[in-house]
Amino acid sequence: DHSIFCFLDAHDTLVLRPLHDFEQSLLTYLREHNLTVLFNSEILQDGINSGVYCGQTIDVFNFLDKLMNDTFVSMPNNPDQQLVRHMLHTRPRDFQITYDKNHTLLANNAARGYEPSF
């Protein structure tokens, strides 16, 4: 089963490819880099955006389960952005995560300086 789970936390995040191409590109990227979850990146902050992530549904579930059982995560007052950045920079292989540095699959439209028109 290759069901895909994408969490998009805002109206200003866009999928940059047709869905059939997005799904295949995501699965290929994750497989080739031995990853489970791909996060979006912040254009202006040049870093990870913890509010947008994708992966196979079971892998996202396992990632979130592992995240919730991690000692650093269970410490109070750790915002999600800080937690994911900590994991990415200190233990990326433990969590098998990275972020879309080149904005090839996702883009935060507002970070580019304009809002989408609906």
C-alpha cells in the first residue's frame, strides 16, 4: 500500500506538481534517500517548516509515534518547529527525515511575498 499522508497547516502552502506526479516523485525521493518523511522548507528562514510534511501513511504514523516517545520531545515548552529542527540537525538518520530544500514538491506561497488569490 502506497497511500500518502500530507499535513498542510495553512492555506498558503501549494503542491507544485499534479497529484499523480507528486505521489510518484515523493515516493521515489523517499526511497532513493532512505527516508520516511519529507518536510517543507521555509523560504525566508532557510530552514525546515514543521507544519508541512508528507510520507507514506504508515511511515508518518510511525514517525509521529517515535516523536512522541522521544525524551527531548517530552520536555515541556518545546515548540514543534524547535523539535523538528533539533531532530533534523542532531539525529536525521534516527528519524529518517529531511526537508525539501529546493522546493521541488511543496512551496509556502506567502513566504515568497504574495498571497494566493481564491
